[in-house]
Amino acid sequence: MVLPIVIYGDPVLRAKCKPVDEVTSETRELAQNMIETMVEAQGVGLAAPQIGVPIQLAVIDVSHDSDCISYLRVNGEDTEMKDIMPLIFTNPKLELINPKVSEQEGCLSFPDIRAMIKRPIEVKATVTTLDGKTLVIETDGLFSRAIQHETDHLHGKLFIDRMPAAAKVSLKGKIRRMMETYGNG
Ligand SMILES: [Zn+2]
């Protein structure tokens, strides 16, 4: 089932999300609906607060572009991207590996807004699957960026917080109109 995506202005996007301690059938259904919602919206990632649920659950699928990373290791083993996509994960812990690079980024909670965001190129992410398995994911490129972006959501942090000041100023009117149109804040 495709769910409505929460747009910036809703306070749930600023919530510090609760860790997922127990996976129930509702958690699985929610994750499945999040994948359908992400696909429908043509996004590469979606975090639970973006559908109004402040828990540490997110989904990612960047497999449309097999060249968007230069390596992927899962629990120390070289892994094909398609073997772990779509990725559903909870409770991520990240180790960020510099240097940083600026790339164009968007967010499903900010329709029509894109900006250059600087982030570390590589990440080592320790996440838990719905089956309770721990995955240590080491990667770069778009997958690394998506993991960082979705993990930010789970801590109430948004990509506009990482936008260069000048970009933020130039998008101010657009962001305000978006809040007035969709937000309740
Ligand atoms: Zn986002």
C-alpha cells in the first residue's frame, strides 16, 4: 500500500526516532508499504518519520544504477548490490569516512527542492535487519549518501540543515511556500 509522504513543516520530521526493539507483523507491513511508497515516488530511500512514524526504520534501493558505487562489502565480504536491495534496516550506527564530496541531493519530504550537499564519500554502517541479523555495510557513492541521508532522518536531521547557507537563502521562499501548502507547523 502506498502511504502519504509527510512534507516539511510537520513536526514528526524533527522527532528523534525510537530504536526498533521488537519487530512485529506491523513493522514488516510498514516496511513493505514504505518500499511501495518509495518506488511509487521514484525515490532511492525513505525513512519511517516520512510516513509519520517516529521509529528507527528506513528503506533504500539504489539498484537502478549499478555504477553508483565503486565497492560494497557486507560483513567483510564483497557483495553485489542487487543481493541486498531493496534494503530494509533498523537502528543504524554510522562510521563516516572522509574526505567529503558535494553532490546533488533531494528528499521526498521536500518536493521540487534539490541542492548540493557535502557529505563524507564512504560509510561503514552497522544496521539490523527485520530478521534480527546485524549487517556491517561498507560502501561509497550514492548508496553511502542514501544511508547517511536516511540515518539523518531518524535523528530528526534534514538535508536542508546541511545545505550551504547561500543555497538555503535562495530556497527560502520555496521552502516557506511548501510549508504553507503542505505543512501544519
Ligand atoms: Zn529525505
